[in-house]
Amino acid sequence: MSVLSAFWAQYLSWHPGPKLNRIHLNVPFLVYSSLPENGGQLDHITDIINHQACEGSGHEEQHQLVSSLGLSGYPRHICMQQGLQPDKSLVLSTAAGMSYTSIVEKKIENIQVLAITTAGVHGNAGRAGDEANWIEVQGKYTPFTPHSSTTSTQVNCSVSYTSEGQAPPQPGTINTLLFIGAQLLPGVLGQAFMTAVEAKAAAMQLLAVPSKASRFLATGTGTDQLVVASLAQDQSVYTSAGKHVLLGQLTGQAVSESILEALKWQNGLYPEMARHLFHILGRFGTNEEAFLQRVQRYLSPAHYALMRANPKSLFYDPALAGAATALAAVCDRLLAGTFPPPAWSRILAAQWASLSSALAQDYALFNQFYIEMEVVCISLLNNSIESIFNYGNFEDMLARSIALGWSHKWI
């Protein structure tokens, strides 16, 4: 959808542009936002801007300009360019392109919800609770250790992290504007905000987006921004926006669908692509290039050459993706402490054997593969589940398992 429906056109004016989308509020709204400038709950906002501050990476000159303007200066600068009053405007920033803006409307009975999103997650997708690598001291950000070695070091252009000091260098932001076509009690506006945040995490889960700072799935990025607005006055006044009521359902669906649509266009992420072997397993310590180097140890020259000549047929194989997804789920449970130590080697060996069998397209070989992989699992565990994911051990086990399946597929 590229334009607003007649219902929303009476309340909002949509002004799209190449690097900036502006929404003018035609009537008073109660607004709650996560923005550092004009953030919190307000009832006098007239305009909301989503601005592409720079490109996702390598745009240091523009990044320095944005940083030099500061938390207050940047949105004021944008407002001045647009002829708007800064104290009545909200400015969100992103490196995502405005051409990839997603607009989703939901309506059931007399409940109307609108979500507008730009999104990018390739640079700094993260899970709530991941180790931080920056600390704020008196408005300036400095590196904080210890931090994950997998953290991106590219340039970030989100003003959520911009200060008079250097901004944390990680690109990626999910910006969502959520409008509710009814009046909400002030506390219920906060409940709608919470439902929208959960919907964002649900969208990330559907795409199995990996965290850049841990071995778990991401729940968002480190620079996400959210604005929720409801009509200041309306005949309908709602007292709940949680998951048990229709308003909560539509809020969750609109936000989640708008994020999925935006990520499809901005990052090329959609459910079918989530079956790539390294999209599924990369968060455990491997990537395509490193894997292809390692798997060569366990394949004959002919089998290795065949694999290098046909990487997509291997990495997107549906049966292999199914087995890899099961392996990832088991690894998550192992890291969460679900299984007792004596069962670790058997559980992992069964998953690796399933991976090999799926690739070989011969499940009669499962027992043979299981015996081979259990020996490897026992040798690597050393009474610590972490040993599976350290020192390239996970990648080595993946290489062994894939080599077994690939070799037997073409015997």
C-alpha cells in the first residue's frame, strides 16, 4: 500500500520523499515515543518525520555531521529544513531507505490500526540482555569491555545513540509509527507501546534473525525507535490494548507485518530465505566462507569440487534446512540448561546424524552417522556445553556432518 485509506486520510496527511517521510497530524493525538528529543508522552505533536540520516555503512562524513549536531541539534536541523516547529515535531533517524517504507492497515469492526515502518537489521541485530559494548558517561559514548567479538564495527547513523561524543558504530534500525483510530486511556497507550515492542520481537522470530552479539535469536536492534499515537478525543475510548483484546491483536499484526514487509525490501529477508544453512546456524560460530575452507579436510577432491560448484543447492536444501533448524533449537535448549550433562553427547549426535541423513537423502544411514558423530561429540564436550561453541568446534562438527551426508549422497 502506497497511500493512506480514506479513514486515515481524515486524520493524517502523508508526505513521502526520497530521504524523508513526514506525517502531519490533522487532529490532536496523544503520542508516546521512545525518542530522546521530545520523547515520552505528549499531546501537542503536529508532525512526525522519519529521516534517512545516511547510508548504512561507509558514510563517515555524513555520520560525523549528524553527530556534531547532537541529540537536540539534529532534529531541530531537520525541522528547520522542513519549516516545522521543533517543539511540536518528532524526528526519527535511520539508515534505511524511504523507498522501502512499509504501510499496513488493519480493521475489524470499528477498530482501525495503522503501522508505518522502515527497517534494517543486518548491522546490529541484538537480543535484549546481550552484552553491551558501549557505555554512556555524561552524554558521551565510549567502548565498554568485555564485549562480544561478533559485534559489528561499521558506522551507525541512528540519532538515538548520537551525542556530543562519538556515536556507537553499528548500523541497523527498526523505526515504527503506530496509529490507533480511537481514544486510549493514557496508561493503555503504554500498553499498546508494549504490545508493539512484542510484535517487533515476534517478527524477528519469524525470520529467525540472529543476534550479532550472542548465540541467540535477536529481538530487535540496538537503535530501534517507536512512536505510538491515539486520537486525543473520540467516541470510542479503549481501556486495554493487550493480547487478549481485538485492539491488541490488530496492533500486533499491523506492527509485525509492517516490519516483515520492510525487511523484505531493505535487507532481502523473508521466510523462504531463512532456510539458508548459515542463516540458521551462523550464530553458533560459523559462516559460509570459513565452513567451505574447513569442510575440505573431510571430503575427497572430487566431492569438494562438486560442493564448491553447487553451493546454493546445498545451502538452501529444504531437508537440510529442516534438520538444521532442529539442531539450532536443540542448541538453544542446551545453552538454556534444559538437558542434563550425561545426555549432551547423545542429543547432539542425534542432531548431527539427522543433518547428515537429510543431506544424503538416505535415513537408513542414520545409525551409522550417529555412531561416528557421537565419538566426535564426546571428544569435544569436556563437561562444558560452551566447549561445543568455542575454538571452531561447532564449525568443525558441522563440516564433518555435512561431509558425511554429501559423500554418501553421491556414492
